Amino acid sequence: MCPDVKPVERDLDGLRVALVLGTSGGGVGRHVRSVAAGLTARGARVLVCGPAATEELFSFTSAGARFAAVDLADRPRPARDARAVARLRRLLRHADVVHAHGLRAGALAVAAGVRPAVGPLRIGRGRTPLAVTLHNAVLAGGRTAAVYGLLERVVARGADAVLGVSPDLEERMRSLGARRVQAAFVPAPPPRSSPGPAVRPDVRARLGVGDRPLVLAVGRLAEQKGLSTLLDAAAGWARRDPVPLVAVAGDGPLEDDLAARIAAEDLPVRLLGRRSDVPDLLAAADVAVVPSVWEGQPLIVQEIMRAGRPLVATRVGGIPAMVGASARGQAAGSPLQGPESDAALLVPPGDAAALERAVNRVLDDAALAVRLGTAGALRAAALPSEADAVEQLAVLYRALR
């Protein structure tokens, strides 16, 4: 071992931690894997419980954890949920601490009897402490919203601690009477390597960009990501000379609908599909956009800033705190809270005209683009690291026992 590398302190020896997650194809699964690896390195005995597909995608066992498949559906399904609760009850009974990630995973962990809820919701008889990290806001309406509202109350009353990835989620849990609420750290994993100087021209050549500006978006092709707004803005960018290429990396349920609209309206947008070379794409981009309806602490925002690329994003959820901008209603004392910052241009969600104008500003002002990229890289360096996230949880777990 190099003399300047500090060994990881194995201060969690013997602590049995169960991590529970539901269906995940991205950020939540990557975060749970990172946490599992960090806790294991500090001596904890980690069990991850979740759908079999999550182990295939994220390989928790290669991070040192044990894995147990649990059929946690992506939406309420009474019969499957009952079977999942019964299996969780068996799997979690020997844990010292249970930490569920996501609203449904948290509610099912409460229902499994990890710890009795207080008040009228008497669920379970166990005494194992339960923490729940909420990674997403409830965006649905109607009957679905009512169901998820009930799950929120179950988590608020049944969990010993609730962590939120954005100030609005923290405030929601406080309003529902949660006993202990705090901000969650969800850092992006460190890059495996930095793209070399040849990457930018190589990627741009493969994409056929030439001298055109390259506008990059990365994310799941789903309603939350605000891609219809992005396409609306792209129609405006099509009037520029030269016309920018808008590249979208990711896959998801809206892929066919988006492709059909792009073709019908002859938009300057290319769907790249799911990619493993996002750092290279960022190196090739002139500006990165995150047009989401809501986000917590999206890993892609951290990756964009870390890469020193100019960022245009929506002022939603945890994004303002991540980039150091003030946000109305932001929780006082949040570890991610910061002063006004130049790390991004923020626009309202769903406002295609504002998104179009902000990107035009970056493309038309080279000094602004450099300033945004530099400020973003500095901001990214100040955000919590994976080690900080594990330390936060180690402190929390000790307090709950």
C-alpha cells in the first residue's frame, strides 16, 4: 500500500446491515452498490434485498455484499407485495439495522415488521431500527397519488429516520410527523479515468457533428426527465446557423414516442440509446442540459460539473443546492446548501422558451461557457464524496441502535 493512502478504518466490524431497494435501472442502484461497498470495507456484514434484475445490473455481491432476491414490484400489486413482505420478514430478522431506499421499499420494510409504527398505524412487532432514503418525489395525480400519499405516511410514522435527497422531500416528511429527518448524501462514483485530449474530436467525428454545436442530455427516457420540453426547445435551436445537434443518451419507455416525434417534425435530435461512454460524450459536448420535471441529487448533474462542462438545468428538487444556487424553501442547514453560484444556468421546469434562451446564451458566449464549466468543476469538488456518504450512514446507524 502506498504510504500516502490512509487505510479504511474497520469500525463497523460485526454490524449486520440490510439494504432494501426496489426496481432500479440507474441512480438508486448505483448508490446502493456504492454504500454496500463502503460499509463492507468498514467491516459491516451487508445484505442487499431487491429484485433479481438489480443484482444483474449492479452486482452487489462483487462489492462484498450478500444478495437476496425479493420481488419488489415497481408499483402497488397486493398479492406480490404480500409475498415480498413475508420474504423480507424472514430476511431482515437478524439485521442490526435496516436501510430501505425508495418509498415503496421503505413502506414494505415497515410492513415487514422491522419496527412497530406509532399512532394508528400499528405495523409489525420487530425492534430492528429502520432508516429510509427517499430518492424521488410523488409526481403522479389522482388515485395513484392517493396510494403513494398513504405510503408516505407509513414511512413517516414507521421509520426511525428518513433521509431525503432534496429539501422538498425533507420538508414533506417533517410535515407528516417523521421522527428524524435529514439530508441524504448521494454522490456520483469517481470516474474510472479522465478522457484524453483526443476523445473530443474522435467522439464528434463518430457522431458526425462537424463544426455544429453539440447539446447533450443524459437520462432515462421517461416523463420525469422533461424530454418533451427538450424537443420543444430543439425546434427553436433548429433556426440557428449552424443548427446544433441535440444528442440524448439513455433508453426507456418513451423511446418510440420520442423517435416518432423527432422524425415527424424533422428535429435536430438524435437518440443514442443507453451508453457506457458518458464521460466521453460530455467531453465532446458544448453544453449539457437537464430539463427534468423533478430531480433529487442526479448523478448526471455531478458528472457534468465534474467534467467541467457548462450546465443548463431546471430549478427543481435538489438541483439548486447541488449547483450552489439559493432555492426557495431550501432546508436550513442542509449540507448541500450553498450561496449563489455560477455553476449552472437554471430555468423553470416545462418552460421550453427559457431552456432555449439559456442554451443560446451559452452557445453565443464562449466566456460564459468557460465560466460555467470552471465554476461547476469547483462546485463538484466541494460536494460530498462516497466516503462522506458512508460516514454519514455509519454515524446514523450507531445513533439508531
